[in-house]
Amino acid sequence: MNTLLKYTKLVSTVCLTAILIMILPFPVFPRTIEFPLFQSMNYIPFSENTILPKGKFSLTLDCSYSNLYRFNGERTIFNDMEVLGGIVNLRYGLNQNDTLEIYFRYFTILGGFLDRFIEDFHKFFLLPGNYRDQYPRNKVHYWFNNYYSYDSNQSGVSHIIIGYYKNLWESGDFSIRRRLAIGIPVSNRPGLSSGKPFGTGGLVFTYSTSHFFLEYSYYITLLSKPSWLIDQPFRGIQLYSHLEITWARFIGGFNFNTSVFKKDNVAHNAYQGFIGYRIAKNIDFLIMEDFAPFDTTPDIGFNIRFRVLRGN
């Protein structure tokens, strides 16, 4: 428990410090949708889509914080928690067209502090409370049938991802690039991590000018069912797309994610929009909001990205 508390405080401190330190300019793009069950098997952390010059390094920290509250009709699946996550991204330029990447994600599931705010928000705007008042605020309720059940804070490490990013075509303000990546498992804990590897491939299309940036990316991930899911019907493939538009200091976009499950509410696709503002040259702040059917996305999420080392 002391170790868990230590790492939780460390991640929280780093994320908050990132808000205060200003060194270099950068854009911020949320990628992975915070949903612990899906992220236990694979995640999309690719927040930088530049090609680094040969021999140059870059180091980036993405911090996110989300509130989840979802359950099925029988209450055999329940996601009531908040998630603090941090992704460290180290990249290295192999040559003028190829970049090597390594991603490391640490996360904590906790009771949090946003429940009261969300309940008051729903009441003020006469929105459905979705039975939130039947469960204690700021507590962890995380279970999935008989596969796992958690009622206290949990921390862990996701797959380590090694990626290869290549420039396929570039002309003027347009570019087309390709990314291949593998996820290497480091643990196997029900609902938190999988002992099975995964592979991801995708294309990234960009258009940029001095004040305008547009990016669209599309990924296909192949993965195996974790041992702790036993007989759960499983697809073994997941699709992900991301659209982002930046104009001056304003940011907006949309994330989409399919499900690997074949039944119940966790089989529903995820739809998430986001808006943000560039507070300073080296820090952007974004708010993510989900869309129907609301079953595999957080109620609300926040994202901050801090570039430690710029590789240009």
C-alpha cells in the first residue's frame, strides 16, 4: 500500500509540475480513450506524428485524468472510478524518413473527487442522474461478471509499445505516413493488464500551414484474448480513428474506437469529442466529452501534454 501511494503521488506531482514548467513550444493531442478494460489489452498512445531528423531525440509526457461511471442493466458490469494516467514517449530519428519510438504507460485507478461536481452539474441542467446517488461518492467500483472485482485503488503498468514511424509521401503542406507497432506485455492482472502481445498498424494524413493544422489517423490492432477472460466472446481486432483540427490557439477533434467484445454494453463503440486551448507555447489543456451510447468512454476527461526534450 505504501508503494502504491508513493507512485500515485509521484505521477500526480509530475503531471501538476508539467502545468507550471514552460520550456518549448508543442501541440497536444489526446489519443488513447481512457477505458481501463480496453486499455488492459491495448492502447493507442501516438501523440506525435513528426519525423525526427537523424540522430535527434524527443521526450514527451502525456498526462490524463478521467471520470467513469457505466454499468449494464443487470449490474454485472460496473465501471465507477477515476483514472490518472501518464504516458512517457521517447523517440529517435533513424534518418530523414524513419523514426523509432518507445511508449511506457503508468496508471492509477482511484475513487477520485469529481463525483460531487458531476452530480451537481446534472442537477443544475436537469440531466438524468443515472442512479449515481445509489453508490458512495469517490469510491472504486470496478467489476466485470466473474472475471474480476475491485473496490479499492489499483495501480499498474500497461504494455510497453515499440513503434516504427515512416514518411511515405510529402509534398508542400501535405504528408502521408505509416506506423507499425507492437505491444509487449509486462504483467497479467484481470481488468488491468494482459499477458498477451498485440500489433498495430496505421496511416497518418496531415495538412498544415502557419496557423492551421489538420490530422487524420486510422489504426488497426490485432490482439489475443487475455487468459482471465476465459470464455468471453471476443473479436481479436480493434479499429481506431482520430481527427484533429488546430487553428491558432484553438483545438478540436474526435476520437473513435471499436470494441473487441461481442455482447453486452462493453461491445458498443466509443465516440469521444474534445476541445482545447493552447495556454502557453509549451502547454495545451483539453477537455474530452463522450457521445452516445456512452458505455465504453469516460463521462469527462482532461489531457495535458508536456514536452521535456524537443528533437528538431
